[in-house]
Amino acid sequence: MANLDRLFNALSDPTRRAILQDLRRGPATAGALGAAHPMALPSFMKHLGVLERAGLIETEKQGRTRSCRLAPGALVPVSAWLADQRLLWEERTERLAAFVENHEERR
Amino acid sequence: MANLDRLFNALSDPTRRAILQDLRRGPATAGALGAAHPMALPSFMKHLGVLERAGLIETEKQGRTRSCRLAPGALVPVSAWLADQRLLWEERTERLAAFVENHEERR
């Protein structure tokens, strides 16, 4: 539960979603990633921290730079939650459709 | 973009996810929904407001009660974003696998 909180919260910011998109091209240093975003480095590092604590990225200090990469499988809990929701919402829609059909037949 | 922000933010709270789960059973009044959650009514109404502004639920005032129901299709943008991410992360994994295979062959 707490992990879903952190994941959804991490994904609720456009800068953080853009960082994930940037990292699709491969690992990058925090500096290189930050250059693409018009904000102060401390603010940018906070976004990286939120992504890392949510388990969406992995970072590694290499000398004076910090290398970042996507964490494989990190979106699985989000995907599972969503699949569960969709399944059950569809079930409800189907039940509603069946009810309407029955009702129409009876008229 | 702004809509994804609101959707992910709305989903980042366990009470709000529980409300969506409760509403799978069908429409319910705010009072009936709130009875299941140990918090003051104003706090609970704020959660309903966040869900409604994100487009996840629809509410309707009926006399002195407010009826709530799931908004059909509300999770489509989240689902689309996630599908896009998974596709591209899988592509990267495949490219990495191909690279490793090539590298192994050359050794």
C-alpha cells in the first residue's frame, strides 16, 4: 500500500515523468538529465530523490557524478493495480448491460 | 499533462483508492462511503473532491445527500501512459539483450 502511494505520488509530476522518459534512452548522469529541465539543481535533485525512493530509478555515485537508470519492473505494482481496477469496472459495466437487456426483454 | 498530474495525485492516497474500490459495488452516498473511513467528514469530503476534480468519480447532489459513482473511462489516460512506458522499457531491455548477445558471440 505504502509503495503504491509513493509510486503514484512520484508519477504525479510532469518533471518526474519527463525524467523517466529521458532515461528510456539509457542511463544518464544527474547533471545531463538536469540540463534538460529549467530549474535549480537542488530542486531537480529532489525530483530524482522522489523517483529513487519510489523505486522507479536507481542511482549510483561515480566519483563526482551520479549515474541514473530506470529500475526494471518498478511499474509492475501500478500496472497490477490498474489491471485489477479495469477488470472490475468492466465487470460492473457488463452487469449493468445484462440488467438493461433483461429489463428491455421484459417490456 | 495536467490531467495526468491530477489523476496520479488522486491515486496516491490509500483512502482515495479505497473509495474507488467501494464504488465498484455501485453508486453510494457520500455519507455511506464516509462511514467506512475513520476520519472527520470534512476530511473525507476533501478526498471526494480530489477524486471528482481528477475525473475519477462523478457526484450529484440529491436533496441533502450527495450521490457518488465511478466515472467510466477515467483511468484510460493512466492506462495509456503506462502502456507507453512498458512498451518502451521492454524495447530497451530487448536492445540490451541483443547487445549482450552480440558481445558474447564476439568473445
